[in-house]
Amino acid sequence: MKQTQNILADTFGRTHNYLRISLTERCNLRCSYCMPMDGVPLTPKPHLMTGEELFEIAKLFVDAGVNKIRLTGGEPLIRKDFPEILTHLSTLPVSLSITSNGVNIDRHIAILKSHHVSTINLSLDTLDAIKFKKITFRDYFEKVYANIFKLIDAGFKIKINVVLMKGINDNEINDFIEFTKNHPVNVRFIEFMPFDGNNWNREKTVSLKDILHRLDTAFAKAEILRLPDAPNDTAKNYKIAGYTGEFGIISTVTNPFCDSCNRIRLTANGQLKNCLFSTTESDLLTPFREGKDIKPIIQKAVLGKHAMRGGLSTPEQFNDPKEHSDNRSMIRIGG
């Protein structure tokens, strides 16, 4: 295939400068919306990217125009060579960030600071310890909660990711907003999304409209400030007047933002996903190990990106469980 100048530009005029790299398919939590109840078949270690391979492939993307890399999992911090991976990636001219469940992040504060990781997305779906155990099947709430304040004290910019599920944690929306009153965090409410094995249906989704309605019942309209969104932002951002922190709503299900998408994903086993919802993947690791040029593969994958949600452009398609079963479970994609 003839290669154009920008291998990260798709047919809809979107340029992809943001690469999310999953370091591992493993996690020390078992959140129901991310990991199927029966677990997932893990990729054998020889078929996962080594730290060196990950760096060299990431460097190819940076050379092509990527200037932001987020490290995800599973839980990226349980990978034993995480310090070496971070050290190597920090030599690239990119903004580095990480998504973590926060269980063991306090052990890594020093290296994250020294390698200029300024933004941390921390997953926390409830402020209730009992509910935390119900969602994650682990009893780590107190540890995660304490680590939030350690990160704040260390000067990190903290985004708290809250996956809202009707009947489970949607009654905590205002509690999370109240958490922003005195703490400099950005709480991001994320609509529950469908992936293989997570038993999604639209009735469990707390929509953008639902969230805004609850805000209207708790605060005066003049108190709810709509903030400007950054370019390519996935969240619609808000703030309560006088509060220290902010909050946002990521409405992938009810109000998708695909027209400005600049993100591509590299899985732990070296597969390129051009969209979170794409059922197709492009193997980069095998040809890379064979010494082949993978840039044409990257370009073909980006050019094949659909206009919206991996081709799920209608509500009927998106609501059909059969359309989600060919995709990976979230834990094997990377957050």
C-alpha cells in the first residue's frame, strides 16, 4: 500500500496523536464491568510485548506524530518491569500519564514524579467500603482512598474515574461532586459501556441526561458552571461554583464524541485497536519480531477506522449483545 505522509490520519480527517498502551492483562481487582465473572484467558507471556519491544513500537508511533502516551492495564503497576518501561518511555518527547486502580500506587510515587508523570487517572467507583468490595471483589477501599490524598499531597493532577451503573452506584453522584468541594480532583462520570462478558444492557446505563437532571435537583442552575473542553476531550466538564475541584461526564453510550477522536490503543500482546469498540485488531508484534516494517500496518489500521464506535452507528446495533461479543473484555483492551 502506498504510504501517505501521515500514517496516523484517517479518512474522516482525524489525526491520532494519543496512544494508550496496555502493559498487562492482569489486575489485582475484579471489577464486574471490566472482567467477566469467570475471568479471562490470559495471553501466554511469550506472546506479550517485552519492555524493549514496547518501547521500540511506541517510538515508531512517536516518530509518526504521537505526543501523548497513557499507560493502562489491567493494572499497569503490577507489571514487575514497570520502572524500566517508564524510564525508557520518559526519554521520548511525549506527555506521559497513567490509569491505575490505586491499590499500590503509593509505592511508585517517587518514580512517577521523577519521570514527569503529572496526571493520574485513578479508578474509584464508590465512596462506600462495603460497595467497593461488592464491585471489585476485593477489600482495598481504605488503601485506595488514602492513596488519593497521598497523590494530591505529592502534587499530581488527579482524575477519578467513576463508572456509573444504575442501581449500584448511581446514588453516589452527588457524593462524588461533594468530594470536589474541598479536594482538587476532577471526578469523571463514565457511562457503563458494553464489552465481552460484562452483561451490559442499556437499562444499566446512567445517561448524560440522567446525570444533569440529578445536578439540577441538587444545585441551583447558577451554581453549575459549564467549563470549556480541551481539544479532543472525551468529557463534558463542569464545576460547582466555589468548589475546589471539577467533574466531567463521559457519555460514550448516549452522546458519543467520535468526530474528534484522536486515540488509538496498543494491547499488551501487541495488537493495534483503532477504536475501543472495534472488533478487528492489527497484529504489530509478530511482524515487528520478524523485522518487518510495521508502519504500513499502522496506516492501514488507522485508515480502516469507522466514523463512530467501531461501526456501531445506530442505537439498534449498539444495543445488540451480539455486536459486543466479538470484542475483547475491557481488562484485555486497556482502560
